[in-house]
Amino acid sequence: MFSLVRKRLVRSVIESKHLACITCNIHTAVTMNKSNTSGGNSPKVAVVLSGCGVYDGSEVHESSAVLVHLSRAGADISMFAPDIDQMHAINHTKGEPMEQNRNVLVESARIARGNIGALSTLNATDFDAVIFPGGFGAAKNLSTFAVDGTDMKVNSDVEKTIKDFHGQSKPIGLCCIAPVIAARLIQNVEVTVGQDKEDGGRWPYAGTTAAIQTMGAKHVLKNVDEAHTDTKNKVVTTPAFMCETKFHEIFDGVGKMVEGVIKLL
């Protein structure tokens, strides 16, 4: 009996090592394929993440929608995130902070399937556009909007990225709560986070529109399946999960934002 159990344990270990090897090889192959197949005519777009999960990082569905729409548009995508600690880590089953904190870059790598770089290495000269998905990470990790409101500070690498792309007249896309970062950093920018009235709970974060205006930006009312393009500043925004609605409407709105960014190239 003991011999049989031992054989099963040995087989389990061998299979686990084999699976780990396969996983490693797949990750290597994907990375090599990405570097070898990017065409010279494809727009190069940087995507900046803020963690993994709506309450303390990037909103996963928005991030996925950005990547799918960019992929469909033929873009060459590179992902980045600040190599910093999160403001806090949230237990998403309870909506409560956890004792152990997490790293923004490490958590963002979950969405990027491991193929991600520190935001400090992003050089705007190497890209045609940059896009920021939403999620509370944009207001907690990329900036302090969640705590400080209109007195918010922006992470230094995020600020450099926004200002470099804007200074080089390259398109910037932002969705959900992320447009508050542009409102803080770009003078007289036009953005949207949706509607300015809660409408029975459909727009629970409607008060953000007033904060945007207080910071000197112009807010444009839009529905969840729409995007707004500030052609002067080359900034494209969409409400996404600022609205409590169905997943496909979020997906469609993010698509309009990505389409707007591509059109500005």
C-alpha cells in the first residue's frame, strides 16, 4: 500500500514539473512571437495598468476590452505599470482591505500575461499612443484622487508619461475614472466620465464631473457606449464602468475610445 502511494506521489511531482516546463515554454514562445511579428506599419500603443482588480487596480474587463480592440485594429501593444506598492489590497469578495499589500507591477502582470515593463522604462518617443484603462487603481495607485480629490497628486512616472505624449502631440486614451489624471495634468482638456446626475444609481460616481471642472478641465456629457475626442489635445475618453450597466455596453464604449485614438494617429 505504501509503495503504491509513493509511486503516485512521484508521478504527481513529475507531472507538476512537466506542466511548469510547458508553461515556461509557452510564455517564452509568446514573448518571442510578439517581438518577431510586430510589423513596421502597425501603430505602437502603450497600455498603462494600475494593478489587477476593480477596487484596488485596473478594472479587468476594461483592460481586456482595450487589448481586444487594439488587437483587432492591428496595433503592436506593450504594457507597463509603476513598480510601486498599491495604496492597499482589497478582498474583492468583501470589499475590505487585506493585511498583506501588493505591488502594482506584479499584479498588473496578471492581466499582461507576464509580458510587462516598469512604467519608468516607457519612452514616449518609441510609441504612437498611450491608453489608460480605468478601475480604482487609477485613483489610488496612479494618483491620489480617491483620497485627496481635487488636491490629488499624480505618480511621477504617470505624470511624465502623460506630459511626454501630450508634448509630442501623440494620442492619449483614458476610460472610467482615469480621465481625472488628464484633468489634473493637461490645461483646459476636454474629457468625459459620463453623466453629472446619478439617475437612480445608474451613474453612482456622477459627482466626479464637478471635480473635473474644479481642476480646470471641461466635462462633456456622454453615454456609456460613447467616447469624446478632444482634437486639440488629442485626448480620447469614455465612461466605461462609471456607469452601472451591462458588460457589452462597456466593451462597445471602450471600442469607441480605442477607435478614436487610432483615428488621431
